[in-house]
Amino acid sequence: MSLTGCLPPSCSAIRALSSPPPCSGKRRANAPVVTMASTAKANAPNPPKPKNQFTAPHPVPPQVTHTLPPEKQEIFASLDGWAASHILPYLKPVEESWQPQDHLPDPSSASFHDEVRDLRARAAGLPDGYLVCLVGDMVTEEALPTYQTMLNTLDGGVRDETGASGTSWAVWTRAWAAEENRHGDLMNKYLYLTGRVDMRQVEKTIQYLIGSGMIQPINLAKVEDPRTENDPYLGYIYTTFQERATFISHGNTARHARRHGDAALARVCGTIAADEKRHEAAYARIVAKLFDLDPDYTLRAFARMMRKKVAMPAHLMRDGSATDGSGLFARYSAVAQRLGVYTAADYAGIIEFLVERWGVARLEAGLSGEGRRAQEFVCSLGPRFRRLEERAQEAAAAKGMLDSAPISWIHGREVQL
């Protein structure tokens, strides 16, 4: 699940996670009963950190957690059989799946060195901006442990309680992660063989990102982004959006690779895009089922997620360099926007696609007043973002000369933003 970005780069649109302890045993006498969503406090005093200890790039903001209403808790458990017959078939058997080695020079072959030379010759023609997009996609893919963790924080019976649970939801999450794991492996090995990027800086970025998680407040001074709240409705809506964005991003990098004369890299990116499209179809089908069973709450959840705005999971990427600050993700997103790998127009298009996929505009029965307001809101979002994108493009054209910035992944060379 790697995105060049769900966040529209030219518009400010910004992906909380904690797993509750299992409830067991008798309640202690006089123990308070918590009936509201919990909020994890971020401003509690912390002991001083030892020198050189890993630290997150930003303070963790307050996080709203466990907001799924009690009456919704059993819905996903009741759908376990449905998921077995309708969602698990989207997974491919391992023996029928492609593996990274299928797309790379065979190190056991006598022609290995010749194949590597050919790969490097093709990669020599790839522009620096394109390499930045490719590395950014790969770094995001490599942070897969964070995404599996996120899915396993969701309430309603969908998390993998034991690490080897036999529920359909847990089986899906593990097997989905296993399929996704090939994406980062393949892109990482390809980039290593090209000799075009600073692999140590790339590897540092991956380690920083996995260690930092996915806390992405819209505004650190005024946090207003509780994100998925351990609510599987929000979680699966979010993941559907992400998979759609990933499909678009990898599809565009495939087209760019072909344009730059690297047909083998185009096949790599296209193969990954096909996986993301299949995963998108599975997550979209889960949400479609929720719309069938519970249209009002699902529609309100859709609106809540869109109000939070959807960002790529790698928003906290950094490389630890003196010039990094918090701007690495912003520079990467700006390059992707400029090259058309992932744009604000794509963000608007995904909203419009999902509104149509889930028949949001046609919903009538079972909607509350709040549900109808949510319907009006989400149906208006796509055109609204398109107008914002048009104005941003006009402003960029009026500005004329493009800014540039160094990117450590390509040995500190500057790229246009």
C-alpha cells in the first residue's frame, strides 16, 4: 500500500492508533464505567530522554479512540462468513503469485552481471524527479508494518487478536500484508541495482518512517484530526481511498518509465498497480456491504473521513539530514504533483469515483437528517477540490519560475518542485 500521496499537494488536506487491552474478569467494585470515547493525552510530563534515543519528529497530539457505538460492535462478527466467501477470494494463492525475483536479474545465473549492466543502462536515462517519486513510493511501501498495525487497532471484531486468528478479517489482513510486502521488496532491490540513489539515505528514511508511525495532525498548534478512531467503518473507507490512490500512482510511474525507455521498470510498476487495484476492489466491496446494511452510519462515517481529509501514510517521512526538517514529504509530494504522478486532480477524482462506486447520490431510504447533510457534503467535494486545483495551477503558472530543493535520496541533487 504505497502512495505518492492521498493528500492533494496543492491543497491542504491532511492518516490513531492504539489497541485496547482485552476485557476479562469481574469488574472491580465501585470501578467507574467509561461510556465515551477515550482521548489519549499528549501533554502529560515525560521523563527526560537519554541522549541519542529515537524520538518522533513531532509531539504526539491528543487522539480520539474507540468511538464505534456499542450497537455497531457485532456487525463485523456477523459478516465473518460473508467475508470468507466475498473478500478472501480477492487474495491470490502464493504459488500463483508473482515474486520480486520474477522481475529482477537472477543472481544465480551466469548472465547476472550482464543483466545488471543492462538494467543500469536503462536506469541511466531516468530523470532525477522521477527517481524521487519512485523512491517515495518505495519508502511508503516499506512501512507496511505500520499499516498492518493500523488495521489491527480497529474495533468491532476485525483485528487479529492472537497474531494467528482464524477469523476471515484476520486472515485477510495477514494475507493482504503478505501480498503488499512484495511491493517494497521489488522496488527496493530495483533501486539498489540501478546505482542511481543514495541507498543509505533511503534506508534511514524507511527506519525513521516505521518508527514514527502515522500520527498526522492537520495543524500541530490546533489538532483536529482524530483519524480512524479505531472505527472499522472509518478504517475501511480510508483504506479504500488509499488503495485507489496507490493504483493511480503506480500506474502513472509505469507510464513515465515507458516514456523514458525503461520497459522493464514499466512492467514492475504496472504489476504493483494491478495488485493495488485488486486490493481496492476488496476494500470497496466491504464498504459497499456496509452501505447496504447500515447506510446512515456508513454515509456519516464517509463524510467524517472526508472532513478529516485523507493523507498518504508516509506524511512523517524524514531522512535525519540537517536540511530535512519536516519538509521531505512536502518536497516529494511537490515533485509528484509537478510530474503528474499524483495530483490534487487525482484526489478529487478518487472522491468522485467512490461516491459513484457506493451509489452515494442515489441513497434515499434509511437516512437521517444528519445522513442527508453528509450525503450533500460528500457529493459536493469532488467539484470543490477540482476548483481548488484549477486555482492552484493558475497561481503556479502566474508565478513562472519553479522552486527547487535538494533531495538526499539522489545524493543531494536539486530537483524542481
